[in-house]
Amino acid sequence: ILGIKKEIRVLARGTIINFVINCNGYVL
């Protein structure tokens, strides 16, 4: 369960980063 939870957290973080890149055009 912890492994899945950690994996979802990493995946969510990647999605947020991609969203920021798509909106701003650069990495914060």
C-alpha cells in the first residue's frame, strides 16, 4: 500500500510539473 501511495505521489508531482511547463513554457 505504501509503495502504491508513493508511486501515485511521484506521478502526481510529474503531472503538476508538466502542467507548469505547459502553462508557463519553462521549469520553475
